[in-house]
Amino acid sequence: MSAGKGEKLLEVEGLSAGYRPGVAALSDVTFEAPAGSITAVLGPNGGGKTTLFRALLGETPQRSGTVRVNGAVAYVPQTERARLDFPVSALDVARMGTYAATPWWRPSGRAGRERAEAALERVGLADRAGVRFGELSGGQRQRVLIARALAQDARVLLLDEPLSGVDGPSAERILGVLAELREDGHAMLVSTHDIHQARAFDAVVCLHGSQVAFVPPAELTPELLARTYGGEMIVLDGGERAVVVQHHEH
Amino acid sequence: MDLLLDPLRNGITQRALIDLLILGVVCGPLGVWVVLFRQSYSAESMAHSMLPGLVVAALIGAPLGVGAAAGLAVAAATIAIASRQRLVGPDAAVAVAVTTLFGLGTLLALSPQTPLRLGELLFGDPLSVSTADLLASAALALAGLAALAAGHRTLTLGGFDPQSAGNLGAGPGAATWLLLALLALTTLIAVQALGNLLVVAIVIGPAAAALQLCDRLVPALATAAAFAVAAGVAGIYLSYWAELAAGASIAICAVATFGLAAVATSLRGPATRRFLEWSSATE
Amino acid sequence: MIEPFQFPFMQHAALEIALLAPLAGLLGAQIVLRRLAFFTHSVGAASFPGLVIAGPLGIPPALAALGVGGGFAALLERLSKRAGVAADAATALLLVLALAIGIVLASDVFESGASVDQALFGSLLGIGTSELRFSAAALAAALVAALFFRDTWIATGFDAPSARALGLRAATADLVLVVVIAIAVVASLDAVGSLLVSAIFVVPAATVRLFARSLPQLELGAAGLALVEGIGGLLLAYELDAPPGAAIAVLGGAVFAAAALARALTLPAREPATPEAAG
């Protein structure tokens, strides 16, 4: 895959989106993501992170604005959203990424299999291809889901809190995979609550119903975080660490 | 040997065995999806809810197959709507739908004007299958298998991770609709042999057994088909030798496949667990 | 309207409905809120073989049904603890097994004939003083259980993980709830039969759920509606010479359909439960 760095893979301008007509769950979003970049998406629960992803995938009605994408967009869910008791192996899950490219009446065949194997190789799980998905560790499952997105041949990846509920060493491996994908020229949007993590990425989009900011991580000041999270956050260590108060919504 | 060959010598049991073969091949694999999608209640309800269609057909002298098809169309649509109900909860909504339709069928069937035996409709009789029935069943089963093959990816995506299904090329909700339509189709094939109370046995029993034993989809689908056929054949023999109601015998055998699989997995359980601990320790 | 109730059997049936209605309110609310509709239906169906053997063996039907229903619940509990078996699939399997055994017993062992219909759909004539006493006892048991555990039921229904963290009481409360539902279901069998217990315990509560804004509203409303639908069903069954279970079911379904339609027309739709809420 050619790197093509600097080429804009995703351009979003004045985007508003939401399920109900007239009521936008998210408004005025403007940012861009070049090839070879990781952009953190910060914001409180219900702040619009999920709506942004759904809108970029074309699954939430877009009310206004423009979205320009170069190539396909793939979605990487949190592992606990996938069924652990489902009788599929890691390779089976990676192959799901090739389904859309093959017409339903044609078996996905050798080409799809090879693409899925290459994707597993890319995330360092070639040796676990035959293991049942539910028997992998949380971090390995997350990497399998990233492999599935790679098998989709997408250049833009949307990752939904890929590090939540994953232990330290596994998180490091996932971040290592993301760094390699950045080298390959993918553009990644990573929704997260971990502000420390966001500082290590290339850019940050802050959402709170509407876009609060699109800045380089160096400009992620305590004041900006306070505006993003409202009263839901406690900032420690002069802004280096922040604890987000999680709200359970029913 | 005679014990095995006797039933094969008469046309009635021959046809019953062929019918169960057809049934098993399509009900087994479908059941795997039903179990994975947590739609066992819908499967059970679907069969119950077709009762008004059967009774009306019997009352006006229409072929039972036509009544069953009409009853199932109503039942499938009602359950599809009910299982999307968020306000009262899908299970309560399905309960309301099935209770109403089943009650309606019973009222029609037991009102004094109808000289009809409700029992046959409820419990079925595989020994009443005619050659024409067999041909119809075979055609429907082929259609069902074709739909299962064509819908395999949609079902896989929708069952494993519905949130991402749209992004991976499957329409949202498509899997559930496909599943309910296929359930209606297989219930139509199976109802004559098993009756509307027992159809769910051949759908769920072998599938739950296969899912105990297999940890990949395609082997599970094939194993479920084999178990369903085996349960059907064993049920016919059981009813022949022990002179028991045939539909009930098949249902008992279908549940027994699950019991056997559960025993088998608990016997091999400790060994499997040791192997897994060993293989994950060597990573 | 009054004339049918001059007969003692109709008076018994009406009294039975009056005893079941508070159960439909108290337990129906929990069944709808806690997603126990399939379990409720399956306990009813599972008691069918108990009803079949009761007559020929000379055991009181309620006792036989309770025995089989209890065995069913215990087996289900064990099965659902196994890894790899979905609770709904296990429920469906045990349910259909019980029905199949009941059918074999009824048609090949005891040749029960017409009493099968009575066991499956209930009967106006089947309600005697012993059945009424059993229903009264079931009601008393449910009220005592509610006195001790209703708060825990509510807490568990609202947020199961937090309630479990509070201690063992949640597990005990769940067990008590399941047992009380099983007893209540068995109490209703003579009136509505094995296959239609949902007509009493699910349909009225589901209907009231469309409008109720609090748990007491749901409980009282469901009890009231179960009483009205039950008495209406008895009259319908009397007129049509049909089993009361079927009549109550059809009446309840019609009322639910009308209520759902009325709600859709008069009230604005509530917020859809989209994945948005998790975002």
C-alpha cells in the first residue's frame, strides 16, 4: 500500500446530523484527516462521538454540510459489542471484512481468504487465526476487529474506544498497530476518554453537541477540556490527567 | 434385522421417513441461527400462532397447506412487529400476539359447530403424509436451503455484531426478517408431521446440540442437519416399536440429541479445559 | 349479563378470576418489566404432563402440576448455568419435551381423550372449592413474598449489576419471584389451561404498560384489567360454550390492540431507544 502522506482522506465541513428531523444530535463539525494520521475524538457521553461515526458511515441522516471521503470507511466497534459465544474463529471474523466486496451468490473464495490472512498478519495475530473469537483476550479481539476493517480495504478507520477495558500491555500492542497503520497511510479517528492518550495523536476533535474545537494536541488546555466536558470532568495534575465522570444512560 | 426393516416395508412409514429426512435437512441448520439470534421464543410462538389459519382452512374445506401458509404469514408479520416493540418489551409483545392468535384458533376449533379434532392440528401426524405432500415439502425445503445459503453472510454479520453489519454490507435488520421468513417456511413444511405444538423441537433441539459440540459455523450447521435427520428417523422407529404418538416421539428424540450432546461435552469438558490452558500458556 | 352467574360453577369461576386478578397485577408487572414472559408461558406448558397423570393416578391436579412445574424450573436453572446454552433455547427445549411427554401419556398411556382439551385450555366446570383454596393460598404466598422482596425486585429490575453488588438478597429475591410465579401459574391452570396462562399474567400487564407511569399504576391497572377481561372472558366462554382460557386470550388481545392504537394516535412517540443513547 502506498503511503501518499499529506493526501486528504477525509474532509468534513459544517456537518450536522441526527435521527430526528429538525433536531441535530451533532452540529457544525469541520475538520480534516490526511493520510497517515490519527485524530482523537473527545467528548462526554452523548456528546456526539457515536453520531459523528454513524454519520461518516452514512447510517445517521446527515442534515447539512458536506463529507468528502477518499476511499472506503470502515468501523471498528468495541469488542464487547460483538458476540463472544458466536461460533467463529479469528480468521472468520477477518473474512467478514471481505463480504461486501463479493456478490452474495459468489463464494468469497481464495482471494478473500488471503486478504483476511494478510490483515491478521498485519495486526500480529497470524498464529491465532484458527482460535475461536470468544477465547481470545480482550486486546487480541480488538486487534481482530481492526484486521476485519483492514480486510475491507478501507483507508479511513473509525475506532470506537479501542483501548477501553484492555490491560496495559494489550493497549500498548494496539497502539503499536495503530502507529504502523499510520505509517501505511491510513487515516484513523479514535474516540476516547483518555486525554493523556489523545495528546499522543496528531490532532484532536472536541465534541459537545456541536464541535468545540479541532486543534493539535498541544493546544489541549484545561480550559478547552472544561468546555468540552462541562461539569463531567475532574482535572488532575494541572491538566495532564483527567477523570471523566461516566454517566450510565438507560 | 426385522426390527429395522419392518417399518421400511410399508408405504406410510416410508413416506414418513422421507418427510423427516427433508425436514431435518432444512430445520437443523435454520435452528442454529434461531438459537444464535436468541429467537427460540419467536420460533415457538410462530408455530402456535398459525392455528387460526389451520382451523379456518379445516372449517371451509380448503387444503390445510393453504390455511397453514395464510396463518403463518399473519403470524410472522405479527411477531416481526411485536419483537420490535420497545415500550412493553419484545417478549411481552410476542406473548400478547401468540396468546391472542392461539386463543382465537382454539375458540374457532372448539366451538360446537365444528366437528373438528383439534388434537391433530396441535400434535401432527407424520404417518398422514401423502406423496403430493412430500413433493411440496421437498420443493419448499430446497427453497429454504437456497435462502439459507444466499443469506449466510447477512446472518453471520447480523448475528455476530449487528452494530457493524451495515458497514460490512448487510442491511440493518435484514437478518431478523430473513430468519422469521425462513422460520415461517420451515414451520409450514414441518407442521403436518409434528403439529404446531412440537415443531420447535426439531428446530431447536439438534441445533442446540450441534452448538454444544462445534465451535465453527459451517460444522455446526452440518451437524445440526445430521442430528435433525437422525432424531426424525429415530422418532419414527420409536413410535413404531413402542406404539407411541409419532409426532411426540420425534420431539422427544430431538430434545434427546441435545441431552446427549450436553452429557458428551461435560464428559470431555475437563480434558478440553486442560488443553486450552496448556495452549494459551504456550503462547 | 347477570343471569349466567346464578349458576354455582359460574360463581366459582368468577371468584377464581377475582383471586387471580391481584396476582396478575403484582406478578404481571414484574413479568413484563423483568422479561419473564417466556418463562411464565413455559411453566404453564410444562405442567401439562402433571395434569394428565393427576386424574388417572388420583392425585390432586394442582399438586401434580406443581411437582412437574417445580422439576421443570429446577432443571431450567441447572441448564441455564451451563456455558454455551442460551436461556431461551433451554426454555424452549424443556417446554417442548414436557408437551411431548404429556401427549404420549395422554394418548398412549392413559387415553385421556377430552380431558386433554381441558388441561390445555381450561374449563368453566373444572373450578371447585379445592381449586379456589389453592388460588387463595397462591395469592397469600405472593403477597407475603412481595412484602419482603418487592423493593429488591424493583432494584434488580432497574439495575441488576448494582443490585447484585448489594448482596445475596438479590439472588434470593429472584428465586422467590420465580417460585411465586410458578405457584401462581399452577393456580391459574384450571381457569385458563396450560397453553394460555399468558392471557392472565402477561397480556393485561403489557396493555397497562402502554400508559402506566409508575409501578403502582402498572400493578393496580393490570389487576383491574385482568379482573374485567377475566369476567368478560367467562361470559364469552359461557355464550360460545368454549374454553375460558381461549375467550380471555382473545378478549385481552383485542383490548391490547385497541389500546396500542389509541396510544399511537393520542400520544407522541417516546424517544426511540437507538444506539445513540450509548454514545
